[in-house]
Amino acid sequence: PFEGNHSWAGARPEVRAIGYDARGVAAHIGALRRFIKVGAVDLLVAELGLYAVRPDLEGLGIPHLMRVMYPVLQELGVPFGFGTVRHALR
């Protein structure tokens, strides 16, 4: 699924959030500050990636828990975060 040069391969997230339940790791997400170009402006953002939910928890609304990253984005001094999903991963 990571054909080409577009992936998190080699990237190290500055922050990782790991959710646990009685069965162990339930979900994971990482954040990495990057600059993206918006028009002629370079804008600092947090890319949210390395996202995973344990298969038995899929469909339960776990992605809404990504809101826990909001205070982290504030600490990182970024105006917003964004997530990308490569077509091959959908």
C-alpha cells in the first residue's frame, strides 16, 4: 500500500497517543509537525498518522476519540491537525 514516496516510513512522530482497555492496546495515533503550502504561504500543521484501531473495536466510534489530540496540538503550537489516507489504504 505504500508505493511511491508517500508514507510515514522513516518518520518519527513527535507525539504518540495510545489507548488501552482490558484487552491491551485499543488504538494508536501519532502526530508530526510539518509545513504545507497553502497558496503562497508555508503553514505549520500537525499531520496525524500511524492511526490504528484494534479490529474488534472497529465501527464503535473510536475515531471521535482523536479529539484527545487537540490539547497536544495546542502544546505543539500548530493551528490545526490533518490526517491523510492514501487511496490504497481506504
